[in-house]
Amino acid sequence: MDSKPINDPKRVFRILYNVDRKLYSILVFEIGYDPRKSLWIIVFWNWLEQTGFNVTQTFLSLPRNLISGLAEDALTCLQCIGDTQFLLSPAAREIVLTQRVLGKGLSLQYIHENREQAMCGVGKIFKEIYAKVLTDMMAMPPPNRNSEQQRQNEMVDQFGQLGGQSSVARPQRNEVPFEDRMRTMCVAFSSGFPVSEWEISEFITGAFGNCIESIQMQQPLYAHAHVVFFSPATINSILQGAQVAKFTVNGKDMWMSKYQHPPS
């Protein structure tokens, strides 16, 4: 039996851009990104595809935690496109993970030097394609993130790094030797959703290379771990100027901060 032609132009678009719809679904419904931001992330990735980088199929094959990191890089690039002075701002950071996946030819400097071309290209892609491809998915409500935000606040309280000392009681942590403290990060997980040692190792080495000296899993009140790196520079690469960095590892939340020696 001969197949019938598809006469609905919107359906044709959605079939042609099925990979992009899958990436959007991952960003919004699995990782929890804002739908509007996710739309622009997909648009930017497709502009990169048009400039010669193998983006969408490559990204779709990656673990969710890496897709989340690549999305953060895309948001940084979009800021650079929209602001001629962005490279001079404290928010400017190199898109390390994207470079690892797509190659060193892509950098924030490259985006800056091609920002006018990027601005025109991204705008055209959005107007001509993605306003049609993703409108139905953007109409779907994203998952409720209130419980996730509560867990994140709990992790921030545990670190005690935002807004001074927290009034929430902290777990007693096993002490890290003095000589290792400058190279150590504390890794915390959502209660009931621990990340295993091999998952921590696989995620960090996949994103930042062979940089781990040791991992010590801790089990006091909150499940957490201490990660000791070969160099303290790795900590700066992970935090990118922030005090706490959040990642998603195989669908589970993980927060990382510099190790803080507990007061005596």
C-alpha cells in the first residue's frame, strides 16, 4: 500500500526536526530548563549546525548531565551574541564542555568575532523554523520544580556558603587532611537520590578530563562525598566563579562546592 502524503506543513516541520524536539523535551521535561530558554538554546545549536559543527545528533547521544552542561554553555554564548561587552564582564567564561565535544575551533572568542552573523542567523532560524517546530511543546506545562527548589535550598544550607552561616544544623563531616584541603570539593546529593562513586567519577572525568586523585564517599546525616583533585585549578574550572555548582547526573541532582573545614 502506498503511503499517503502529509499535507499538514506543521507536521512536516516536526518530523524533519524530530531530533531538535527530542533535545527540547530533554531540556524542559527531564532536566528542568525554562521552556523559553530551552527554545533559544535549540535555536543556537542549530545555528552552530549550519556553520559546520555536528551538533544536534552528537548532543542527543550524550548523557543528560552533559547535555545540561552544554545548555549552560549555549546560554553563555547567547549572552555573548547579545552584548558587545560581554567578554569583559565577570559572567564571561570559556565554553569548556562544548569545546571538548565539538572541538577547539569553537570558543567564546569565536562567538564574539562572529556575533553579528550569529545574531542574524539565530533570529532567522527562530522566525522561519522554530516558531513552527516547537510551539505545541512550548504550550505543554513544564514539570513542577517547587520540590526541586526546596532540595536545592537544603543543599545550599548544607554548604553554608550563600548569605553567611546557615541556621540549619549541618552534618558532622569527616575531616580532610590539611595538605589536601585546597584540592578538595564537597559533593552533596538530594536526600534519597544518592549519586554513586562511579557516577561522580564518570561525570567529572567526562567533562573535565583525568583530574581526580581520589573520591571518599561520606555517610553522615546527608549523603555526600569528598573529591580530591590533582590540581586546585580544576575546582575553578568546575565552579566558574560561583560558590556552588549544580549538575544532573543520570537524572539525579548533585551540588559541588569547595571543601570547608568544619569549625572546631
